[in-house]
Amino acid sequence: MFFGASPYLFEKARALRRSETEAEYELWQKLRNRKLNGLKFRRQHPANQFVTDFYCHEIKLVVELDGSIHNDTTQQERDEGRTEMLHQHGVTVIRFSNEDVLYDLRKTLKKIKDVAQELNQQTNQEGK
């Protein structure tokens, strides 16, 4: 579940939870306490050498929120590498901009629900 995350990363995740962005706060209010399709999400979850914004272990789904720094080419390359590493661990990653959450939360939640439903079906089929 943590994919070998270091103790340092757990401290970093704790600090990030205390300094969440407005978009992270708004989305967390909709994901916490199994509010979305009964799925348990964790926020600022350590995974290998990264901290993911939101993670659902049941279906191995990461939801990332990207601020303006993610428009930088170097940061986009890092994001791609991070996504690839998570894919290697069987984790699906979906990304949204902070603006997606702040200005069209309903659409963002619909997309998360759709991906979660698809992953849930895959998980159930594999379990049979």
C-alpha cells in the first residue's frame, strides 16, 4: 500500500495535510468518510518516493490535483514518471487541475465515479 515509502515521506505527507490547498479541501469534503460510492480514500498518502493527493487502496486509484506549477515542462515530465511508477504497481492515476475542482466539482466527481466504477468492476471480475 505504501510501496516502500520512507519515514521522511510520512512526515512530509503529514505536513501536506496541514497545509492543503483550497481545491484539495473542497475535493476532500466529497471523498472523505466513504462519501463517494462507499470507497475509502486517504489524503496525502505516501507511495514509494511520492506523496499522492488522494488514494483509494480498494481499487488502487490515485487522484492528483495539479496547480499552475504542473504547467511547467520539467514538472510535467516528473508527473509522467511518477504516473508510470504507480502504473508499475498496478495503480491507476487520474489528474485534475485545481480549476476543475473549484469551478466544476460536479464534473470532477462524475469522472472519479466513472473511473472508480470501472476499476471496481475489474477488481470484482479478477476476484472471481
